[in-house]
Amino acid sequence: MNLSPQDITAILLSMKIAVTATLLSLPFGFATAWLMVFRHFRGKVLLEVLVNLPLTLPPVVIGYFLLLFFGRNGWGGAMLKAAGIEFIFTWKAAVVASATVGFPLLVRSIRLGMESIDRQLPQASRSLGATWYDTLFTVVLPLSLRGMIAGSSLMFARSLGEFGATIIVAGNIPGVTQTIPLAIYDYASSPTGTSMALSLCGVSVALSVIILLLHEVIGKQLETRREA
Amino acid sequence: MKTMQFRMPRIIAALLALMLTAVPAMAGQVSISAAASLKEAINEMADKFTAAHAGTTIVKNFGASGALAGQIENGAPSDIFISASTEWIDYLLNKKMLDAKSRKNFAYNALVFAGATTKKVSGMSDLTKLNRIAIGSPKSVPAGEYAMESMKNSGLDKKLAAKLVMAKDVRECLTYAEMGEVDGSFVYRTDAMQAKKAKIRFVVPEKLHARVVYPMALTVSGAGNADAKAFFAWIQGGEAKSILKKYGFILK
């Protein structure tokens, strides 16, 4: 293991960005999944396509669109400039890039969880006089927990590995936006950086394995608790 | 269906054979790996050479010299290598991948700071006023290494460390400066001459860094390629030198 202080910074930064992106996306992901499962409206197919789009678009394309929108000459960029907020080439841009590419994964998992909810339960809740938001938070939310945890861990893992969109909109700035994949890319571009690159790759694999194990364990625990 | 049972394996075998057939190298093909800053000059030279030598095709690969050296080390086909610093030529020479006798200096260049920022920048010390500065990643981009060297020798490397955006080659640096997303970048004077929005703010004093030189050599495979040797000789000639001069390279 050959990790420099810069590498440790990259690892901590990756975690920070992945956690922030996941937490930020959870409420939106939950709301979107709920809309897609429990609500019917015209143009629903369009929403489904839009939500799934980042899954099929090359991440570089997503990053480029984000850059065009939030950059100096974009709408979003103009608004941010007026508010005095620096966005491009900061860790906030990295969070938005990760959130965008991971969002479809989050929604997919929550959706799957919600679709398996027995429809009679929220119906019963409503027929007993609960408001729609009461039903949402006391019936639907607890029953969607497994889907939310599955989605969050998938999204977290995806954010840790996000490269294309991040490098375009957040740049490769050591200590500020250089996450694990960007650091590996830096080392891999140089023929003398092989052992450093391999060490970081090892860390990347270890993190992914831990997340996936946690995902399975927590998922099983929730399952047994529900059956009890 | 019975007929499909016999046809499927044959179809698959045919597809595999097609995929595995190596594309034969065309007669008279020269592969050149050159530093990103040489793009326009080499493109023009290649066009002129192939116009005069029908039957020769020149395949060009531009990128950061360190990345190119890594590619060649790992077996990427290349007959001629032009690096933007001595480091990567020496690296491949040590690995015995280049023809040592063919080593020559192709051209020289100057390192400048160019940007579209409205702040007043006239020297190295003014850089501390800026927010973001793009440099080629020093691990593989010579322009970045020269820039780091200049910052270290000015005593500014610690102050500027958090402002640096790493680019994969000097052209990406220029793009960052052009887009305005960084206040400015360290590029070569020849790159800045191509820029539209980014202006040269100052030339980095030569005493702060090793001289920017483009050493070149034939690879071991290139030394056995007659067309490669012909092109290699041509790019040292008068016509090539006037192309270099046109793009702002220094010849001595």
C-alpha cells in the first residue's frame, strides 16, 4: 500500500461528496418514486424517460450539459453569479455531478420497494380518515425503507466511482475536487505512477465491497424484522 | 429448428474470424506520437509530406508527453516520438525503446501565463491574487512540470497549491483559460497564439525553469521503417523549419 497524504485527502473527499450527494437526493428520489408509483397523470412516460436518461447518457455528456448550464454563459451560472455563489470547479459541482448520475439508480430501487407495498394498506389508512401526507409519512415511508436503503447504497457506490461528469464540471483540483477516480486517472496517465494507482484502486475495491456487504446485511435484517 | 442448429455455430465462427483478423498495417504507414502543443505544426508537416510522397500515410497521436511515453512503453505502435521535455525521451531511452543514435532537438518554446481574467496580472507574484489557475498535471505533462518548477523557484508553490486545476495536457489548459472557468493557465507561447479570448499576460522568466525543448527520436520499430526514417529526416529540413517558425516555435 503506497498512499500519499494527497491520496488520503482524495479518499476523504470522495466520501464527503458521495454522502452529500446521496443525502441531498433522497427526498427528491422518494418524491419522484412516489409520483411514478402512486400517481397517474398525462405525460408520466416523459417523466420516466427523463429520470432514466442519466443512466444511458455517457457521463461526459451529462458533465458537459451541467457545465453549459452552470458555467459562466449559462442560465444557472448567471443566477449563481448574481447570488455570489461559486460553483464550477468546486466540490459543490462534484456533488451535483454525482447526484445527477446516481439519481436514476436511487429512484429505481425506491420504486421497486414501493411497488411491492400491499395497496390495501395505504387505502385502508385513507379510508380511516388519514390525510394523504399522513398516509405518506406513516404508511408508505416506513414500508419503502428497504428500497431507500438499497437505492442509497447503490447511489453512494456510484458516486464514489463517478468520473466523466465530475472531471468536466468540477475539474481535477487536488484537495478540492480530486476524488479517488480522478486521482487514479492522474497516476495512470503517468508511466511512473503504477504503484500509486494500484494502491488507490485497491482502496476503491475495498470501499465498494464494504458498501455492497452492508447493503446485503441491512437488507436481510429489514426483511427478517418485517417477517417477525 | 434443425437447420438453425447447424447454421448458428457457423455464423458465430465466421463473426469471430472477422473480429480476430488483425487489420494489416498499410504499406507506407508512419505512426508519430507527438506532444499536444505540436498539433497544428505536425498536421501541416504531415499534409505537405504526404502530398509529395503518395503512398505514405501518417497516423498522428497527440497528447501529454508522459502519457505518450506510457503508451509506447506498453506497446502502442509508434515510429517517431516527439516529447516536450527531456524527461520522457530519457525515460524511453532507459527502457531501450528508442533508437538512441537518432535523438535530435526538434524545436524550442517559451512558457507563458495566459488568461481571460479582468484582474491585473503582470508577473509571477500577481498569481496569488487569482482564484483558479490551470496547469498540466505535472505527473505527465511537461508544461505542468515547467510551471511547477517556476512556481517552486519563485517560492510561490505552497501559496498557489490550492488554486491549481490539473489538466490532462497543455491544450486542455488552454481550453480552461478560453472558457473563462479559470483565471488563467500556464501554456506555451505557441498555444497562446492560437487562443481567441485568453491573452498572454506575461512570459515566465526563463531562469525559473529548464529550457522548453522538444527532443525527438525514432523508436526501435521506427528505425526499421524506411518511410518513418524519410519523414523523420524531412521534419528536420528547411520546409519543416519554416512551418515551425510560422507557428511561433523557436528554432535554436
